[in-house]
Amino acid sequence: MARPRKLTPLEEYAAYGLRKSGVSYAEIAHNNGVSVRTIERIIKRIEIDKKPKESGV
């Protein structure tokens, strides 16, 4: 069983929006009470999810 996430999906997308608007990883992490690495993982996961899926045809 996986560990529970530290931020809700709404908080994760807010962090993603802040990052895309130029806010530093450190500032986002500090404001959310998590590590910089946690924010990096969230941003990476959201960017991967946004990529179009390849069809196996």
C-alpha cells in the first residue's frame, strides 16, 4: 500500500500553477510545509500526466 500524499490534488495543482508562473520550488515548499523534493515530484507527475498518451495502433 502506498503512502498517503502530503498535499491534496487541489493543493498540488495550485503548486503546479505557482511553479509555472515562476515561483521557486523552495518558496512553494515552504508555504505548503513540505520538502522541495516533494514539490519537484508533484510537478514532474503532473507534467507526465498532461502529456498526450500514445496509442498502441
